[in-house]
Amino acid sequence: MIGSRRLRLTFILAVAALTLVTATSLTAQEVLTNESLIALKKAGLSDSIIVSKIRASQTKFDVSTKGLIGLKNAGMSDQVIEAVVNAGSASTAPPAAAAPAAPAAAAPAAARESIVHLIGGKSVELVPANAALEFNTGFFDSKSELVLKGRKAQYRTADKKPVFYSTWSANDAPLVRLKPGSDHDDRNLKISSGSYAPFGGSIKYGVRSEDKVDMEAADRDARGLYKLIPKEPLKPGEYGFVLTYGMAAGASGRVYDFGVD
């Protein structure tokens, strides 16, 4: 009888220990909250690191108006707040929408034009920036540039070999490295140049080969999308897909820009 009680007590203690270990392992999985982000910000971590942390972690953010205002008042940048909103939307979306094969759900070319960055099992759609076209003319030469406001793009990534899915091929929307403006808070890309002489001259249009980033060859898949990957790791700097499709001048005002940190 005493041996039976000891056996039962030993079994109960073993179950309790197993329950404690399981509970400890569950609580060890960190879940990011608004307060967690504020603590990371106060610790001096950069926006790009905080965004990477959001994408790699489980999250439970307060994305209400009050919650977002609280993050802004705590010094969070628009880039971080956008990542919070995207993560909050993903956590409430149906499981199929949050699956790693998110690009498969992207609209085909006939329905929607877009460029999507696939990172960490999530897809982030790049927002096109409207670039201004500026002309500079001298006595014997001229040039024109696409100019984007700000020295850095809103969307940042630490991914040196990013994977994109695009409605356009690498020829119709080449990836270029943007040059920082020397006198203004902007980024630019030279798209035409010309020279004049008393009896003639020449003008060149389009994105220069030295500004383009070489991409791995890719065919259009069944969804109408091209998988675009740089052949070599991207150096830190500012980049953009410049839409040239159907433009006689070799470039439009639409640039899907991003930065590599």
C-alpha cells in the first residue's frame, strides 16, 4: 500500500515537472509589443535593426490610433511604424494570407502592376516614388536627370541579395543605383546627355549601362511575374527599379526605390 502511494506520488511529481518545463519553453518565445519596441529605441538600436527584429519575431502590437500615436511620441520613425502596421495586419489575416508563398497570391500582370520584396517568408510591396525630371543645358551640352526627394528611401533592408517579384522584366524596369545629390536633399539618375557642335550633335536617352545592376536571368512564371535577384550582393546605398516600359525617352517618372543598410 505504501509502495503504491509512493509510485503515485512519483508519477504526479513527474507530470508536474514536465508541465513546468513546457510552460517555461512557451514563455521563452519572445513576443514583441509596443513597449518592446520603445525599449529597443531607448537602447539606441537603428530603425533597420528594429524593422528586421519585427519581421523575424512573433508580434502582438497595438495598431489602434492611440497605439500608433504612442509609438510616434516615443520617437519611432514612419518606417518602423509602417512595419508595425504590416505585422499587425498579418497577425489578424487568415492563415493562407500569411503563408510563406505570399508572392503566389500577388496579382498577375494583367490585373495589377507591382514589385514585391520577399523577405523572411513575408512579401512587402514597394511603393513607387514620383520622380521629377530636371534639365540642365549649356552652350555645347545638355543632360537630364530623374530626381527623387530625400537622400534615403523610406523602405530599408539589410538583405544584400534581395529577392523581388515584378510585373515587369529586368529590361522594362531595370534596377539601378541612385546617386546622392551633391547640393540638395535628393537622389538622382542621369537618363540623357547631348553635345552640340556648329554642324551637328548627338543626344543619348535611357538608363546608362554603368548605372544598372546586373540581374540573374528569369522567365515569366504562370502568374505573370518575374523573379528578380541581383547577380552580386548589393553594396550599402540607394537603389530603385526605374520603369522604362513604353517610354520613348527611356524612363518614366515612376521609381520603386529602396535602401540597403
